[in-house]
Amino acid sequence: MAPAAKPQRRTRVLDIRAGDQVLVLSGKDAGKKGVVQRVVTNPQGWKKATSRFGAGWQRTSPLAGAAVVIEGINIAKRHTKPRSSAGRTDRQPRVQQGGILDIPMPMDISNVMVICPSCSRPTRIRHTEAADGRSVRACAHCGEALTRVERKKRA
């Protein structure tokens, strides 16, 4: 007897992506707007999550929450010492300059809301189906797609 074929599952479209303009809802930077640089899906790492919570760690782990790094928001100061690193020749060692670095830190994805580019309002994201059957993110207020529906042309 052949095993029953699993129904094909659709992959979920991420709510917030790199390049989206977002509004910060809570924290020290509440009310500020910024552009998402990157999305961090599992900040603690796959190996740590699976060892602590097992194979179904997404359902039980507090580590499963996603975070976003927003340009110019949630900035941390990092103080660095000048360090000499050995180059190819020891005659002229390279010196890494010291100082204070401004590093944007990840912020929980629940603390930000996407701003719709067409109606310029912070909005929740609806998932609708495009004409070609793909899942598309859409604004809950105006219904406009937040992502391009057209396929990118390959050169």
C-alpha cells in the first residue's frame, strides 16, 4: 500500500520584509519611522532552539519570535579599543581605529507596524491572492498590494 500523498502546503508570505517602511509602536523610539534593514527570524540559532525545545520548537519556544533591524532606530553604543592586527608583514602592523560605534539593534517584530506606500497609513497586513495565484501582502485599509505583483524580468 502506497503512502498517501501530503497535500501541498502554501508557504506563508512574511508580514514585514527588508525595505519596508515601518512605524515603531512602543519603546524609547515610539512614533519614529524607519526602513527595515534586515529581518532576524531566530535570534538564538536553530541548534539551540531544537536542543532545548525539540523538533516543534516554533510552537513552544519564546525564541521563535522574529525581530527587525531598523535603520537609525534602537541604536546601541559600542565602545571599542584601538587594536593592532598583524598584516601580511610584521614591519607595518595595521591598527584598527578605536572609538564609539552606533549599532542598530534588533527590535521585536510585534513592536512595529508597516506603513502603506499608497495611503501612507500604518496598517495591518492582509494576505490576498494575486491574479496568477500567488499570495500577496495587501493593506488592510485601501486594499493595495504592498509588494509588486509583476514578475521581475531576468536578463
